[in-house]
Amino acid sequence: MSDRPAPTHKEAGGSARGASLADKLARVGVLRDEDLVLHLPLRYEDHTRLVPLARVRAGATVQTEGVVANAEIQYRPRRQLVCLLRDAERRDATLTLRFFSFYPSHQKALTQGARIRVYGDVRDGYFGPEIVHPQFRVVHEDTPLPDRLTPVYPSTAGLSQDVLRKAVERALAADAARTAEVLPEDLLRRRDLWSFADALRFLHAPPPRLSAGAQKALDERTHPAWTRIKFDELLAQQLSLKAHRKARASRRAPVLTGTGALTRALLERIPFKLTRAQQRVWHEIGHDLRRGVPMQRLLQGDVGSGKTIVAALAALQAIESGKQVAFMAPTEILAEQHYRKLQSWLSGVGVEIAWLSGSLPAKARRKAAEALESGAAHFAIGTHALFQEGVALPRLGLAIIDEQHRFGVAQRLALRDKGMTEAHQLMMSATPIPRTLAMTFYADLDVSMLDEMPPGRTPVATRLVSQRRRAEIIAWVGKACREGRQAYWVCPLIEESEKLELQTAVALHAELTRAFAAPETQGPVSGATAAPATSSPGTLAAVPAARPIVVGLVHGRMKPDEKAATMEAFARGDIGVLVATTVIEVGVDIPNASIMVIEHAERFGLAQLHQLRGRVGRGAAESSCVLLFEEPLTDTARQRLKVIYETSDGFEIARQDLLIRGPGEFLGARQSGVPLLRFADLERDVALIEQARDAADELLKTDPAAAMRHLDRWLGARQAFIKA
């Protein structure tokens, strides 16, 4: 390790060494010298005291000191550098240091007789206590100890803590403006917040001899210094999203008043009445479309709440106004289901729909693109293919994006910009967004909520069953299907690989085909489900001999016509059990399918499990969702299965999912457009979120210059997302 002072970020560009450092700093989010002061410690190490070698015990994290008795490279069981430290005064007090990855500089430093100060986690070794890969340095008997805690910063490969500490120290000392206060004193005083400079100094270099309470608050990030930093971070996020909303309000979009003719025709054709929630949301969207400001509205609704009909009504208002509509979904099977459903609703009202997907033959694709470019087609439905080159929607007035979290900012912009003027955007999600997430990452959007389920939905009984009882589940499903019911049997997506997913689905299809072709399938199922919860599909007799159950197969790599034919056969009842990959996660609506079996449920996320469970319970029959899990379960998998077993409320499931995994999965590719939180916690810091939201409104009204300075400090060049 070199003690050469680290260059600042600006200096780093001048040499190969400097450029390399700049790249490494960029990987941890440090793009400017100003970012270094906000590169705050993950934790702290106590290097302020020494534990005598004789008192070093396994299980503790210690700093100790000794003299190198010997150091050698050993080759069993693999190449490693092993060093023995001995107390200079007590020869029987020793500590082994073990390095599986080391450099010549390690060997050079650990020479016999050198005095070494080490820090690390102690474990029991072959010859007494040992530390694997300790921090160490050569010292003298009079080398002083630090008088304060040592910060440990977020880092990356090749970026040492020493280099980071020196870079941060230089950035703090080089320019007082980097820690200067940019927020009004009155705003801080009313919220009892520390000054920015005091908070930074405390966090980068905590004072000596902290009390036990202050130490605990520092570790748990509840200390007033952390409170100020988290408030500032949340304030920057609120300001940026409000700036986005304000920028949008200054842009123009087509005024879509509609005539009501197509809408009335559709409402007469559909075999159901709109719920009160659907009517309310439809009116909210209709109001936005009639304004000249670009709509950016998020339509949230739990599985089966009827988002598609609301989207269809919004689309007709745009088409009645002489505009085109694009409806984009993240997967081909979901886009195709939307296409078929909307085609059945709109075929009799004079709306031409163009279908576009990556797997379309070139001739059909060209024909659809020509119909859209000429304006003959009013409605485009498809996947990412909608915003690729060669597809023009010159009269685009409304872009509808389903499962919006799966698309990035750049993709949404590319679709919106297909038109000659700016289009309205309606984003839909069946993954409810928890309140704290809506207050932070989605504060730039208007949100509509479908909080009422259409009549006819039956409760779904969820059952957790170990893979050890798989044969019983096969027997139970066989008996139910011979009585006229239908079932989905879903395999997990493995390693994001369609090829592996396909192999898994094909193997399962073959297994179930063999099982259901047999004249009698074993079982009964009885007793309690294995951990993590107790439940069972019920006590069943042996399955009587009957005609074989037809087992279908649907997966993402099938041709569209094959998928459609299989789904239609399942809808008609010709297929009893449909083996599927997660392509049926959203949008599929087969009322007679009342059983959902999910293989390796422990591999799925909560949102996916909830979506898949929502495929059943759409008819009159009692519905069941069986979650087959493989033991042993990880703690996270156990948590997820417990949540999905205990509740069917999409919002509670989303809240628990946020607690388990954090905001990343809810945001999806939206992360590229909204500043992520590094310090604030969405669950623990709700009060701070509300304070920051109020402060952002106040600052934009009373001191917009301070708001811009604050944004520059926290976001710098990353403010470009305001366009998104």
C-alpha cells in the first residue's frame, strides 16, 4: 500500500494512474470533488485502543500488536501466506495471520522482527486464535493510536480505504464552499437541524470518546448529524421531482376532448358494468387529456381490478379527437393478450388496430408500420418494437405503458417522442406502490387508484407445501381436473435464461403428461404443511380411472400463433393443465382455471407470486394457489412465503416487499431517471420525507436560488433526468 497522497478527482485525469483512480471513484458515484464530501462512511472501526495479544479471543473484532516471529508461504490446502505474531514480553501469547490473496509487498512488510499492528475478526485456528486477511501496518513502540473512530467508506475493487480517506480529507480541506450552508437559516432552525458543515465533520471524523448513546445513534444512523444529511438528500429528491413536474407544466400537448361516440359504442358492447372506481379513474384521466399539458399519470390497481378497460376508454377519447394511441407492454405474450382483448372489444366500433412485435414476419411488420405512418391505423399495440426505427406514429396523442417499472426512462421517452407533438402518457402497474415510495420516487406523477375489485372475484386459498409432498399435489390436481376444473402449473425463471426456462417447462410438461395419462394417480393428501406455515390441499381419495388429462405448454419462445392456439384451447377447456413459464404472470383471464401450482415458489419475488395467484379466482369455483417450495429455505425466502401465505392485500404485500428488498424492484429501470436514496430509509424516515416535501414547496416559493444551489450540490450533472 502506498502512502502517496491521493490526487483529487480533477487532478486524476492527467495521468494513467490518475485516470484509473477517476474511473474507480466514478464506480462509487464520485464524479466531482464536490461528491467526495458526500461520500459518507458505511460504518466505523475502533482503532483507538489495543487489546494485548494474551487477551485476544475468537469471536471478537480487535486491534492488537505484536512482533513477527516468522512468515512463510504454505501450499496446503492452497497457496497462502501465514505469519505468526508473538508478544515481545509474553512468548506464549501468539496470533496467526493468514492471507489467501497477497502481494510481494505483504511478504516484504512481514519480515521477522517487524512490529505489526493488526485489526480484524478473530476466529479459532489450528494453532490458536487467527485472523484471515487482517488490516495491518508496520509500527514502532511509540507509534500513537488514533484518537477517534476510523471511517470505512463504500468502495470498489482497487480503491483502498487509505486512498479514499485521503481523497475525502483533501476535498474537505481544499474549498470551504463545499461545506458552506446553502439553505436558509430559518428553515433549518424551525426543524432543529444541525448545520451542514457540522454534520459532515462529525460523520467523516467522529470526535474522540463518544458516549455509548452517541455511538449507538451513529451506528444506527439516528444521530442528528445523520438526520441533517438524510433531510438534505430527501429535499434534493423532492426538489428535483417538483422541478420535473413544473417543467412538464410548461410544455404543450394535444387537447383531446373526444366526441363520446366510440366510448358509448364500447360501453354498450362489453358484458359488464364499470365499477365506481373504474368510473372515477376514467374521469380523472379524461380530465387530464382535455388539458393542454402533457399527462403523466400512473394507474395503479391490484391484480384483476380492471385496468385494461380504463386504458381502452382513454384510448378512445384520443382516437375520437383524431389522434393515434400506442399501447406498449414489456413481454410479447402480455402485449398479445392486450391486443386480442382490445381487438374483441373494439372490432365492432370502427377502430383499426395494428399489432407490432419483434417476432412478426417482415411483411406483416412492414404492413403494420405503413398503416400507422399513413394514419389508417389508429391504435398500435406491441412490445419494444413500437419505438424502434422504421415505426412512425405521426399523430400520436397518447402513449399507454403497461407494467411501467419494466421500461427505462430512455425507452419511455423514445415512445413519447414518436409523435410530431408531445404525447400524453398513461402508465399502468399491477404492483401497488407503497405510500412512502409514492411520496418519494413517484412524486412527479399524478396517481390514480383502482381500489375496488369487479364483482365475481372469489377468494383464493393459499397453501404452502414442501416438494417432498409433490406426488400428493399431482394426485390432487388430477382429481380436480377430472371433475372439470382447470389448473396452471408454473415453473420458475432460472438465471434469466429463456433456454433453461424452456428446458424446465418441457421437462415438467413431460412429467405431468405421464402422470395424468395413468389410469390412477396415488395420494391422499392429508396433514399439515411443512414450515413455514401450516396448510394442506385437503384429504383426497385415490384418483379414479378416467380419460387422460390433456397437458398444454406455453412459454416465451413459442411462435405467437402457437401460443395463441394453446391459450385458446385452454380457454375452451380442451386443456386441463397448462404448464407455463412466467409469461402468464399478468393479463391472462380464464374464469374456469381455479388452481395455480407454482414450482419452487421460494425463487419468486413477492410481486410475481401475487400476480400469479391473481390468475385464479376469476370464476365461481373455489380457487387454490399451491406454493411448492424446496427445503431448506433461506431467511428471505421464508419471509416472502410467510407474507404471501398470510395476506392477499396487494398494498400490504408491496409494503412488506419494500421492507425485505428495498425500492429497487419497484422502480425497475426508472432508476436511471430518479435520484436513488443512499442515506434515508423509506420505512424509518417517513417523518423526514414529509418535512422534506413541505420544505421543497417552501423553498421553491421563497428562495428558488437556494433550491438550485442545493440541487447542484446533491445531483450536479445528474439533473438531466428532469426531461424524463
